[in-house]
Amino acid sequence: MIHATAMHLLQSLPVWVNGIIVVGGFLLLSTVMGFFVVKIVPAQVREQHNELAGFILAVVGVIYAVLLAFVAIGVWERFALAETRTYEEATNVTIVYRDAGSFSNGASLRAALRDYVREVVDDEWPKMQKGERSVSARLLLESVDRDVRNLKADTPERVNIQARMLEAMDLALQDRDARISEEATGISSVMWAVLIIGAFVTVGFTYLFGFKQNVMQWLMIGALSVLIGLVLFLIVALDFPFRGGLTVGPEAFENAQFVFRLIGV
């Protein structure tokens, strides 16, 4: 519950504010943690164990780097898949719209498709920004699917056209379901806990090294904290493809509306 509330709050903020909170917050907390580590463990003690600490840090760093890369790539792939599904859905809807002109009741079918696309752009997309979905848009698409199945294909040519329209409708419905599913789930609370704890363990371990000049230690570790914070921010920004400042937009459906106008009624 806490994880969901925090993610909803972050996703509701502009992307640059989100970045400042995640990166700046992690840098601040890691600096405070480092201050206490430096105070507790004297520099002379830390310098004596630099060589051994280096071997252990190499292992810790590799483990966390692999974990961070694995999650970041997974989130990016899900974001790209959501974008692909959106364009494929709009493309299949456009195919049905174009082929509807071959039937006597094609004008009413095209009107229903225009209503669906308008509903997606004007109603569903703002709702998806809030983690909601549009029931009316789904009902409209289901209605179009029923109309396509009930078309009177009285010639071999129309039979082939109807078969192509049915295939496009099936794909559009599948793409819509996949698009909604991609938005419904993000990274689990357990995974976020592992990522955050791992980040502090990795950065905290670097404070166990003894530096001859403290300014160099703070600069190096600060740069490492910023880098890890940036990757965590990227994961937060891409976690939900249709929420926040970095999202998949309705451009595919807006392009479908443009094509509809070119084709006509």
C-alpha cells in the first residue's frame, strides 16, 4: 500500500520534479549515511583494509550492477511493448475503417470507429494517466466487433474483406487488452526494496575506504550516488508506460483520426 501510494505520488509530478526528488533524495541520504560511517570508523582503520575492501566491493558492485541493469532493461522493454501495442491497435482499427466502405452499412460502422478512437483520445488517455481505464471505450470496440461479425457478405469479394476485418478486429482487441495489462502492473514492492537496499549497501560500502583527502572521497562517492540515482529515476519514470511525465501518448490514435478524415465517411 505504501509502495503504491508513493509511486502514484511520484507519477503525478512533472518528470523534472520527479528526477530531482529521486536523484537528489538518494544523493542526500547516501551523503548522510556516509557522514555517520566516516565518524564511526576512523580513517586510519579504513586505510588499513583498502585492499581487502576493494575485492569485496568488486563483487558487491557487479551483483548490484547486474540487478540494476536487469530491472532497467525489463522496464524499458515493457514501455516499448506498450508503445508498440498502441500503434498496432490503431493500425488495425484503421484497417477495419478502410474496409468498411465495401459494405452497405459501412457508414454506421465507420461512425462507431470514429467514436471509439475519439473516446480513447479524449477520455481513456487522461484516465490512464490516473491509473484508470475507460469502460465505455471497451464497450464501443466490442460493439464494433459484433457489427463486423454481422456484416452481410453476399459476394466472394466481400467474404474475403470481412475475413480481413475480423482478423484486424481480433488483433485490435488483443492489442487493447495487452495495452491495459502493461499499465496495470509495475515493479513489485519486493523488487523495489531490493533495489533501494542494494543501492545503499553499494554506496555505503564505498565509505569504508580510506582516502588521504576527504574531498576526493565525497566527490567520487557523490558521483556514484548520482549515477545510481539516475538509473533509479529512469526505472521510476518508465515503470508505468501511461502515467507520469514520460509516457506513451495517444499519437497513434490521433494519426488514425487524421487517416479517417482523409478516407471520409
